[in-house]
Amino acid sequence: MHIPPHDNRNMPIVDVDSEVVPLNYFNIVKLRRGEAFEYRVPGYETCIVPATGTVDVEIEGVRFAALGNRGADVWDGEPEGVYVPVGARVTILCMSDTTETFIAGGRFEKVLDPFAVRGADIDLVQYGSDETKTHRKIKHILGARHHGMVGRLLVSELFTVGQGGWSGFPSHKHDTDRMPLETRHDETYNFRFRPNYGSGLQMLQRQDNVPGDAYHIMDGSTICLDKGYHPCAVLPGYEMYYFTILSGLSQRPLVQYFQPTHAAQLETIPGIKDMIAKFK
């Protein structure tokens, strides 16, 4: 499902118990200096990531100061985040002129402890190549190194390296719990482009070798993926970023099932197996 760019007025873009991705939650909060935003999401653990600007975050009386150091856009510095336990009361206070802050969530039952992820803690992986049109960089905010600290939520930022090219290829899916082949993980993306008038394409093929759907994605587009194979591409001449929320039904590690028609391409893309391992 494609949710076009719009002013969400700090209301959830993907709310709890979504019909498409019930395991996910997503909000974008825009504030000016000194403004505050309060929230609580029962039944979901969340992660606060400033896309731009700096915020102070208070979680049930525990304060995390000066989170976020990016200026103009998501390319301007490294991401930072704060993990928020299930159902906790949170206040986000804008400390810069403005902030645009992502709130990612995943359904979970247990209450864990909050913690901050600073720029130095980001788990970085870069793979692909210009020749295969798959060169990209992933910055894991809540990744494999946080097992045991997080329930079933995975949060990352993905960047195309260079202009144009494909991401999420070879085509894969993760819509069914059938270990060891695949896990059920709902997924939500929010896209950005540089320059911001760039755009791209999100494919969604529900069965191998059966025609699927394609969505024209623009700066600020949100994509919700419940099932099917889902590569995406950016137009030549533009860079693409997408904020990624994954939440598992029964476990945190992600096991992707690669589309049989294209699975042989795993052997042609440099570093892709290391990328796959970072989601486990």
C-alpha cells in the first residue's frame, strides 16, 4: 500500500492495529524550538529517530538529552535514536530551530529498559556495486547488536550509493512464519530523495512470475508491505533514502525468502550475504 506524501499533523501515518501492517506503527512529528510532543503507544515498543534537528526525550522520568545532530536533511550527518519500552509515556522536546522526528514501532508484549543509540553506535553495512546497479549503504539503528535489549523491532536507514539504481534486490519476501526458510515481518518505509523533486518506483509482486503492482514514490511517500516480493528503484540522476521499520510476529531476527526466479542473483552482488546476516 502506498500512502502519498501529506501533512499528517503529528498524527500516526500507520496507527496501531493497521489492516495492512498490524505489527508496525509509524509517526512523523514536526516541532519548532521549545515545542513538545507527548505520546504513549500501548502494546508497541517504539524507537525515536530525529530525521533532522535535535530533541530531548523523556521516558517515564528518564531523560535522554540532545538526540540528533542532522541539519538540512537525512544525508547531513549520522542518525541517532532512543528505544522506548512498550506503553511508556514519552515527551519529545525540540531543542533546535525545527525538527522532523520519526517514531517507529513494533507490536510486543514485554516491557524492557529504554536506551539511547548515538552516532558512534550505528551498525553500518555497505554492499552491492555500481556495475550491478545495486550499490547501497544501510545504517542499523536497532540492529543485530541490540538483541536482548529490544523485543521484535528492527529500525534502519537505507541509502542508495550514487544516483539511480535498485534496492531490495534480488526480490525477496518475509510474510510467512515457516522456519528455517522465512519469518513473518511486517515492513514500513518512508522515502526521501536528493534533490527532493526526485522520485522512484516500488514494486510489489505477490507471486513468482505473476504480474504485481507498482507505486510511484516521491519525497515523503510511505509504503506498507504486508506480503510479496518488493524491490524498489530510484530514477537516474537522483539519490534515494528510506527509513525502514520491520517487526516480527514471533521473533526479532529476519529471515528473507528470495524470489526463486531471481535467487541466482545473490551470487552476483558483492557483499549482499553480509547484509543479510546483519538482519539476523
